[in-house]
Amino acid sequence: MKLGLLKYWQLLRESLWFVPGLMVILFIAGAYGLVHYDAQTTVEGIKYFPLLFGIGADASRGMLTAIAGSMLTVATLAFAVTLSAFSQISTQYSPRVLRNFMRDEVNQVIMGYFVGVFAYCLAVLGTIRGPDEGKFVPSTAVLAGLFLAMGGVAALVFFIHHIAESLQTGTLVRRIALETIAGINDLFPNHLGEPVADENQTAVAGRLLAAQGSWHPLPATACGYLQRLDADGLLQWARRHRAILRLNFEMGAFVGQGQPLFSVRPEPDAPSRPPAGWPQDLMKYVSLGRHRNIEQDIGFGIQQLVDIALKALSSGVNDTTTAIMAVDYLGEIGGQLARQEFPAPLRGDGRQLRLVINVPTFANYMRLSFDLVRANAQGNPAVLRRLLRALALAGEQGCHAERKRVLHEQADLVLACAQATISTTYELEQVQSLYEQLRPNWE
């Protein structure tokens, strides 16, 4: 139930209709609230501010009609500008970064403001009565509509500024990187039982994993990308059914319907064959979606930056500066990962092994970050030098020897790529000199 709500909440956050729809309802409620106030209260404002509160029925209708029409026009313009920005981001950077732009709260709120003011004016218009209809002019509501229209001018100026700022490469890359870094703090799986650290238990777990015939596959009953896991729920399920549960896919992997998402090994005194309802039961603890998300899938954030770098390095774009910016933030993410304590793959309930999880390693993340970029930066000394600096940045974070070995391996590959693809001695010597200068950071 919890994962289902999170999944639908994510879909709502990434939609362009949810926040504007809520704001329309809020503005309509505000309109009828002010109209009710005017109907129940004798407004003394006309006595002190006759130019503001003394407007008649026909003038009120004309002003609100003009405001409603202009707000609808501006709302249409805002949606058109947003769709144009979507197209530019998709072609210039990567279609995978559209999700970040769609869930931008500023865009959603400003578009909601425009359509909300339009709905507000229509709601107030319907309550105005002329002298032949039993004269009633909600002066406070009409005045509020005037102020909302003035606010719409400020909102339009800010919206144009925000769109222009959002389309800048630095803003886009930084936003992806910061979202990825925030997700590292909740790296999957978060608080998933107790790690199996005892050497005897680890040896037993190794034998259990090697005994393939004792594991029963549990097929997925749906298809999609593995987005979330209810870690505590899986642990409780394994304890309740006296079984050892193994996750066969990494976060972000695509799972086809019928593929063995889980494997289970019952305890000796438990039923030898899994009941038919176990696959459906376990699907309550996972969320399979139509695309990847970054909450429990750090690799997706890294992949977006890699995509931007690859697009920039393509022959059709050839934008070295954008690729360098993406590499810089990949180095920052690598540094954050170098300090991170990764969860153990074997998890228990304090007494025995209960879960075997598929946890990406530091080496996996570094290969994802740098392999494709290095392969597409052949003959580009500026990007190759930046790759060395990014690896040095990660190595400066005080990581242990095994992670430094991974960084050293990546640096050696960058140097080998430079030696094989850079034709001029001058540029090759620059890469080699930088490699020697930065070597202490990963040794």
C-alpha cells in the first residue's frame, strides 16, 4: 500500500496538471469566499476609497472579462513556452532529463497561477448583478481580481526568467547532480535489517548461494523498471515465512513479466515448495514503473549526466564545454560515493540470514560514470584531462584502498586512451603530465 501511494505521488509530481488543478480549485474557493464576505458585510471601503471600491456592475464585468481573457492568453503562452523548452532539452541534452524539468515546482505553480486567476474571474463574474437584477457588486472580490492580475504580470516576468535560467547547461547539470547526491544519503537499501558480518554465517551464506538447486524462482507478475523496494516489508516477509529471500535484479533494472524477480529458499522445517500466492504477495513490496527514478536508483542520476556528456561529444553537437561540465559533476558524485558506506549484500534479522540483495558496488558506479565518456572522448585532450581531475576529486575523499584501486584503474584507462588516440606530442604530454601530478590522489 505504501509503495503504491509513493508511485502515484511520483506520477502526480511529474505531471503538468496536478498542481494547476489544485490551484484552480483553491482560486475558485477563494472567489466564493470573498463573494460571501461581500454579501454578508457592509464594506466601508467605498467610503474611504471610492475609486477602488466604487466601481459599478458594468465596469466590474468589463474589468474581470479583460483579466480573464488576458490570463488565459498568458497561460497558453506559458504552456507553449514549456513545451518548446521540453523539445529543446530533449534534442540538446537527453530525453531522460525531461523528468526533472516536468517536476519543477516553479513551472507548475506559475502555470497554475495563470489558470487559477482565469477561473477566479469567471467565478466572480457569475455573481455580479446589475440594477435591474437586484444590484450586487462584490467589491472586495473585484478588487482582489485586480491585484491578482497585477501579480500575473510579475509571475510572467519571473516565469520567463526561470525558463531561461533552467535551459542553461550549468543549471540543468547542477540540478541533476544535487538530486543524485541527495539520493546517495538514502542509498538502497536503507536500514535493511542487520548485516551478516560473522565469518561463519558468511561462509554458510556462500554455500547457500552456490546451491542453485535449492532456490525456487518467483516470477514477477508485472513488467517495468525496478523503482522502489519496501526493505522492511521484505525482511518481515522472509521472517514470517521462514525463508531466505534473494533479489535477482539491481535497482533500475528492467524486469519482464514472468522473469524471476525473487528467488526463495525455505528453511528445512518449512514447506519445500513455495505456495502459488507468494509471487503476487511479494509484488506488494516492490514498485515497477514505466521509467527509472532517482530516489533509490543512484545510477539513474549518473546515467543522465553521462547522457549529457555523450550528446555533447557526438559529432553532430561537438560541445566540449558541456561535456566537461558533466564530467566535473560526475567527479563530485564519485567523491560522495567514495565516502559512502555501502550496504552489505547479506542481511539478517539478528539470528540468521534472511535477505540477499543485489547492491551495486563502487566499481560499478565508477564504470557507469566514466567508461562511456572515455570511449567517446577519444582524441579529445580537454575531456581526457578533465576525466583525470574528476577521478582525482573522488580520490581526495579519503576512500579506502580498494576504492582507490578502482580509481587508479580508471585513470590508467584514461591515460591509455590518450596515448592511443591523441596524435600530437604536445597535447599527449599535457595529459601524461597531469596524470603524474594527480597520481597520489588514487594511490
